[in-house]
Amino acid sequence: MNLNRWLCPKCGETYVMQATSAKARCPGCGAPLVPLAGEGPVTPASSWNPGGDRGAPPASAGPPRPATPAAPPAAAIPITPARPVPPLPLSAAVAPTAIPLAHTPPTPASAPGARPPSAAGLPAPLSPAGRMGPGFGPARRPALQDTALAPPSSSRSSIGLILLLVGIPLFLILLAGAGIGGYYYYTHYVENEDVSQDEEGSVKGGGSQPPVGGGGSGKGSPSEILPPPPPSDGPLSPHDIAREMTRCSVLLAVKKGFGTCYQTGCIIDASHRLVVTSDQIFSQQNDSEITVYFPLYEKSLNQPVSDLSRYKSSSSLAFRTTARVVLRYSEANLALLQLAQLAPNAQAAVLPLQSSVPTNQKVYTLRNMVTGQSKLWHLANDKVQQEDKNSLLEDLDNLLDANEKQAEKQVLAAFGIDDLEREMKADELQELIGIQRQMLRTVKKLIERENGLPNGDSRLFITHTDSDNDISGGPVANDKAELVGLLVQRHPRNRQMCFNIHVSVIEQAVQEYFKGKNQTWTPVRGRQAMAEAQARQYVEKLIQALEKRTNEETNEERSKALRKLAELKSRAQVAIPVLLRLLPTADPKLQQEIEQTLYQLGAPSPEMAKALLIALDSPSPAARLYAAKMFAQGTPVLPDVEIPNLIAKLSKCPPEIQELLVTAIGKTGELSHIRLIELAEITQGTVQAELIAKLYALPPPDAFCTVHLVKCLQSRSPALRNYAIRMFANNTPPLPREQLALVVELLKVAQGEARRDLYKILRQAGPASRSVALGVVLEALADPEPEIAELAKELLATYGQAQVNDKPVLLEKLRHNHPDVRQRALTLLVPLCSEAEQAKIWVEMLRDSNLEIRRQAVQNTLKHPLLQSQLEQLVPPLLKDTDLSIRQMAVRCLQQRPQLARSLLIELIARYQGMTEDDPELAQEVALLLARVVPPETQHLILLREMLQHAYGPVRREAALRLKEMKTDASEAIPDLIERLQKDEDLRVRAAAVQALQAMGPRVADRVIPLLDQIRTKYTPDPELKSGEGEDSGKISPQEELLIAAIHALGSFGTRGRNILETHCRNTRLSFPAREAIGIHLASLNDLSDEILLALIELAEQSEKVRPAITEAVIRRPNTVIVNEVLLATSAWKPPSRAGGQRDVPFPLDYRSWAIDTLGRLRLNDLNSELRERVVKRLTYLAENDSNPQINAAGRVALKRLKLGN
């Protein structure tokens, strides 16, 4: 029966009716049907919109099946999936020959794409040319029951017998024919359909897919499956370029008020379903209804369908979708669209590695012609031209300024609606012309901006083509099928000249879109996308081979498939779930091969996370280990939602898996301090060690971890305890004060670094908890490890002064065995005690075994105010102490307290005479002390005479001084003193002997004066002693001391000694202190001669020390010579005789003042009238007329005293 397809132009439904039908109408809306008799078998690229949009088949619908040839329907049968064909009633009157037998074609298990037979059987196809893809396939006729209608009965027995004899062979023949026909149909049509069914049973593909290259033509055997070609940078054939560019292109239909405008688009990002196209057909309000068509392919030739009417007439939504504008990049006439859905065979355009488009380069443009005889998906061979940009700009200016009527036709052709010219309104036409002009202005701006740059580096390049009737928006590719530009505009007058936006501008537009969403976009460049697609098909065929039933033949095929998967490495990762699923049931040899293949596939992608999680529960240890290793490597990262489940079963895992899973959890960033602590508590060995190492690597924990860290302090794991100790030691977080007792307990078992950290924790303890930690810290001073002891000292330093509540602990530690503990406890305790308590402590510490403590106790005992009265009892034991420094302190104490030393004189004499002191220096100190404190009494004369022979000079000197105090009572010691005077090497001892002999009186003068004169004659001045420096300067040498002592002794020995002194009055060889001593002694004599007194007055100029004695001498002897000399001393200038012959040498001011003061002390009655007048006149002059104010003042005082004294 001759059937044909009919289209309803109103509702879009398609029906199968008799070819002779005339004036047929749509059963749904009643509109006249349009015949589609000339349309061939067409299938969409894939059924990628199941159940989503209107008109789509429901998700539960199975794949379409060819209809069984049947009698013509009584009415038109719609084939749109949205309107399923109603089954015919079984009671319908149909001719017996029109009732086909239901049959089921063979469906071998190994045949890919085999479908299970329906309840009524799989109907046979109408004809090979009549099969169509899902969505608008052939009309489905229900399979009628396999029962013939009974004829009228005339003789039931005869007819039945005849039917039985004839029908049985006929039935067998028909049955055999149906089986043969069904098998032929299956092998030639069903098996070749690229139709797959997903896990839920929904259709995944319904037509022939475009070729993607590679994958071979094998039917499942790994040896027959050809591997995909490796990525290549070489040029492709025009056929391959057309195939690749068609897959990344779409046809856009935008409804306007006057009709539908068409434009080509290019898929620029598949994951986000983004299409880039020209901006000219979209309104500013972005409210256009945009329909997107994907390429359909001819079943037999694998060529895209080029007739637009076949896209428009079919009601199936399997090859189309909708879109919306998401970005308008008006500066380059670009628009970015987002599709509602994307066909699975569609792919994004591949961008070139180098985006330069040099002049004369051969490019390929995908063009769609929708006017007249439509021609879609046509690849044109174009060429990049170098145009004179100045001439081009001038031409565009003229074009924009012109108002040519003939431009309207060109505008309509550019939008693919020139057939609607008569139906368009004037304002609609002007709107399109305005859009066209605006786009030309944008092109002009781009040309002006790029003027002067090479054509290959411009944002816009120009190509020339032979085609002049296609729409804009088509992608422009190089010979590697890589997108280099997009056709956005033609020259309105020269339609062969095309303006193309450079791919770099397209990238900028897409980047701007993603930037607005705070995302980044990384396009695929080069041939990588093509190679990946080819590899996917290749891997899918290998997976099919792996999933065959197990037998000897398939095991060998599996091994081959595994080797081929391993060769692909990371490109075959989609096979990982299958390999993991096969591991538990495979034989040992195949298990080993699968395991090796898994590791050769490289790090799994994030999409494999679900399969790896399932593998963690696999009965295969190899599968569990592989999954754990991959998660541990962070490829892929373990999903966060699965972490609690893994932790719950972590303790049941083997150590190796446990360690890997802990590492995997760490890769997720979920390993907070609390989580790691929880993991460490349930793990052991190296796993726990790694967890604790991660804890150390994290930033310091906060206060929220305090409870968990305190719990760790009580853990049985030393490593976990040490971690908690370290964190508290770093004060991150601080240890609660109430847990210090726990720290003290841990110090009893901690070792090494943990002990040091515990002491750091104690260092952070405040005053309120010092009493808890103080005792432990004091104990640490006795620690055998030097670092711990040093840290304890630091801790005590941080504690500062002890508090009153620390006294019990400190008193206890005073009895500690280690001296360092007692020493520090003593130091901290003393400031807390009263003076009475301190005195008690110091006396007790005098018996301490530690030398330092005993020394400290002696030092404080000897100076403590409350113990001064007890020193007479405390010092004697100290003098006998085994420590030298203690005995020295006792001796020095006695030296500072002579009265105390005298009370211990017997003890000192005993120690001196018994020679019980081992230290020579201290023995000298004791002898010196004894010599200083021994009373100058006759009962000690023998002792003093003995001390005169002592080896220590200061002792001999002190003994001589004590004999001096005894005076004549020490006459028995005169020989000893004379011996010391003559032979002692210590000049100070000789000086003391001279003083002791002087105290004996004149009876020793005859024996001593010659010795004293020898001292004077043998005297050599000390060059280091400056002139004018006296005894008070503290620089008198021992020789000076001896000389002065001799002078004083000569002065006390009467006239003989006086004469010797007078002869040396002007002796400048003598030291100045010696001359001063002579001057003082002579000035005190009453019968002093004028010559000696004049010499003394000259000496007074240099020595203030002799001036008082000379003043008294002048007052006693105020004769003319002496008074004149004093008057001369009041002058400002020295006479040349006194200045060594020099002139203008002034007298010292203090010397003049002394002379004036001496004149004021004279008694006028002792002066004659001439001297009296001269003295008064001189003083009056000095008081009134001298230029020096100090002299004026001294003159007034002297004049007043002179008058008052008389």
C-alpha cells in the first residue's frame, strides 16, 4: 500500500496517510495537511532532551521500533511522540491477507544495541527507506493478534479438515519466513542503529551519530578495535574540517514580529552550553524567542541534512532546544547565548594555540543559506585578504551616509528573510536597516582602531568568498579545524567581502561573561578535544569487551582489552569503575592484570570518586587498597560528606588502609585539630604518628580545642600526650589553672622534651597557682639534666618574689637534700620573714653542709642587727671553720669591731701563738688584727717585741705603734726599735720605729740623732711626687713618711736636732712635705732668727700648711725686717729677686691674702711709729684702691681687725 507523510502547518503534527488522499485535514485541529512525499529517511543526531520540553516523549518511553506492514489505517495516524497512535480494535474488519504474523527477530546476547522483544513481538519494518529516528519516526501500528477471522460455517467438519490439512503446512512456511525476515531486519537495521538505553531505560540516542574519527569498525573484539589516532598538529582534510566544524555549529532561529530571522552560531563552551554568534538579530530587551537547531545526519551517508524545510517540518524536539542571550559584546558585534540543553554529540570549538591570522591564509567558513534553495552546514573555502583600510573606511562612510532603496533587499538577505519583503511593515524594515547600519559602524570603529597594524594581529580580519547568500555568525577555522574567527557582517554592496571578528576578541567576550560570575574560563586549544573524543569511543568499545561473560575466549579478550587500556593511560580512566567491579570475581591472573592496569591509568579524575568510594567496601583487598591509595594521593579528593562514614569504620581497617584513608581525609582540608585528635585517639603506630605530625604542622589550636587537649594529657599514648603538652607549653591555648595538678603528676613520668614543655606550662602559671607549682619547680633545681635545672631557674625568675602562702613550701624545701634547692628556697623565704625569723634562719644555716649557703648565712649573721649581741658566741666557731672565706669574714668582722676583737683577745692570741691558721694571708690578717687591738700594756710587751720580728710588715709597724703608745714603759724594746730603724726593709716600719723612739724622750737622742741625720742625707726625692703636694694629698711615699718622722724626731731632741733642721730650711732637695714639716717645727720656736723666719715667709708662698705657724711667728717677732717682708708679700708683683730675675711675675692671690691677714693680726703697740703708719697706710690702700675685689675685701677685714685689736 502506498503511504505518504503529511504535515499540519498549524500544530506541527506529522501523519502517515495514503498517497491518494486529497484534501486531508488534521484530526487534531482540522487544518489542511501539507504532503511531504519527497522527504527521505531522517534521524536527529541524538535524543538528548528526554521528557524535558513540550512534545518530547516521556522518560519511560523505550526506543522506537519500526512499524509492521499493515492494512491502511481508517484515519490519519500521527507519528509525533507527544500523541501516541491509538491501537486498532481487534474487531475491525480486515482482509485476511492484511493480517501479518507477529514475529521476534533473534537477539543474541553479544549483539550491541539489542532490544528485548515486546509482549506482542517486534514488528517488522515497513521498508529501509521508511525508518526514521525517534521523535518523528514512522507510524507505529500495533501488532494484531495471530488469529484469523473465522469464515461462515457451511460444513464445520469438512472445512475444518481442509483448513487443518492446508493451514498447518502454510503456517509452518509463514512461520519460517517470518523468522528469516526478522533476522534479516535485525542484522541490517536494528544492529546498525546507534541507539543506547541509559540505566533508567530512557533513550540516549536515536539516529546516526556524526563520525568522530578513530574507534575503528570492530564489533566488540579487542583485536578488531582500532586505537584512536594520537593528537596531531598537522592539517586536516576538508572533509574532516567540515565534520568538526559542523559538530560545533548550530542554527539559530529568532522570531520577530514579521517572521523568523536565522543566524549561525558556534559552540564555544560545552560545559556551560555557551554559543557565540553575531549580535545583529537580537533586540535590546533580550526578549526574543530563540530556537536552536543542531545538525541532523543522513542515515546512510553520515552527511548532515542540508534542507531547512526538513528541520522546520519535523515536530520532534530531539534535535533542537531554546537559548537566551547572556552577554552582548556590542563593541565587536558579538552575542553570547546559553542553550537550555546540549546534544551529546555536540562539541565546543577548538581554539588555536596561536591565534594570529596572517594575510593570504586559507581559512574555512561554515555557512548556512536559508533563502531560496536552502543549504545548511556548507563549508566554504575562503582566503584572508589584505584590504586598503583607508579605502575601506571611505567606502563604509559613503555607505552609512547613503539612503539607497536597493539596500533593503540586501538587509533582508542578510537576515535570511528576503522572501518576507512584501509582508514586512515599513517600520520593521527600517528597524532591520538600523541594526545593519549600527553593525557597520561597529565594524568601521574596529577598522579605525586597527588601522596601521598587520592584518594578522587585528581584532577584525577580512575574507573573500564565492558565496554571497548565507547568513552571518558562521565559525571561521584554519586547516586544523581550529576556530580563528566568526563571521559577523558582510559588505552591503560587495557580498563576497566578509568581516570576521578575531578569535582573541571572542575569548575576551567569554572571559567577560565568566568574570561577571567570579569564575575563570580555560578554553580547549589545539587538537586535544578531538583526541579525547576519539579516545572515549575507543575506551567504550574496550569496556564492552571487558563486560562479556567469562569463558576461556573472553578471558583472553579481556587481557587484550586491559593491555590496550593501559596503553591509553589517563585517557582510559572511564574504565576504572568497570575494572574495580570486575576485580572481586576475576580469576587470580586476571586480577593481577586488572590491578596493574588500574595503576597504569594514572591518577583518577574527580568523576571517579563515587566508584572509588564503592571500591572501599569491595571484597577485593586489591580494590580497597587501590581506592585508598588514590584518595591518599588526593586524586580525586575524598568527598566531604563521606568523611564521617570513613571515620566510623576506620578502626576496623587494616593498618595500611587506615594510614592511606587518614592521608586522604587530610587532603580534603577537613583535618581540623579536633578531627585529627579524634583520629589519633583511635589509631596506633605509624598512622597515629603521621596524624600527630599533621597536628604539629597545623596552625596553633584555639580555645575550642582546650577540652580535647586536656583529654590528650590523660591519653595512654605518649606521643599524643606530648603533643598536648607542647601546645599548652606554647600557650595555644593556655592550660586551665585547675589542670596544673595534672601537670605536676605528669612531671613524675615525663622525660626529655616533654619535661621541658611541662616546665614551660608551669612558667605560665599565675600567682594564684604558684603554690601548686613552686615545690615542683624547686625540686627541678636538683634534676640531673642540666637543661631542666636551668629551665627551673628561669621559671623561678619568672615567678619573681614569693608570696606569703608560699612559706610552708619554702620552709619544707630548706631541709631538702640538694643544696641548690635549699639555696633557692632560702633566697625566696628570707624576704617573707620578719627580722626575728631571719635571725633564726641564718643561725640555723650556719650549720648547713653546703659551703655557699654557710657563707651566705655567715655574711648575714655578722651584719644582722639582732645578732650583734650574740657575735661573741657566734664568731669563735667561725674562726675555726674549715672554709677560708668564712674565717676571713670572721676576722674582718673583728677588724671592723675592735671592741669585739678585744673581747676575743685571748682567742686571737691563742690562734696567733698556736699558729693554727693554715692560710698564710689569713694568719697575717690575724696577727695584724692582734697587733691593732692588743692593749699598750707592759704585760703584752713581750708579745709586741715578738711581733716586731714578724715577717709581715704591717704587723711590725702596728707593733711599733703600740710601743709608741707605751712610751717609756717600752724602754726594754729600745734595742729592738733601733734594730728595726736600721735594718727593716719596710720604710713604714722604720718610720713607726722612729716615732716609737721619739716617744722614749731625750735619753735616746744621742743614739738616734746620727741615725736620723743619715736618713736625711740619704734621702732621694721621689720623682713622681710633685712640688707642693703634702701629706694630705695621700701620695706620701714610704720614704717621705720616714723622712718626716725623722724631722719630727729631730725637732723633739733639743738644740742639736734644731740646728740640723735650720741647716735644711732652704734645702730644696728635700721633698715638699719634708720642708713643710721643717717649717712648721721651726716656726713654733720662740728664738727663731730673722733669716730663718724670712725663709719661712718665702716657704709660705708655696704651702698653706705652714702659714698659720708662720703668722704666729711674725706676731711674736714684729721687727722692721719681718714686717717689711710681709708688706712686700701684699704687692701684686714679685720683685725680680724673688722671681728668679724675671719681671712682672705676680704673687699668688691666696699668698697676698695671707700676708694681708697677717698684717691685720699684728698688735700696733708692738710696732714703732714708722712701721705702724706704713702698715695702716698699706692696708688702707689695699682696701680702697687695689684693682682686685678679693684683695679689697681682705684689706678691709685686716684693717678693721687691726684697729679693733688695738
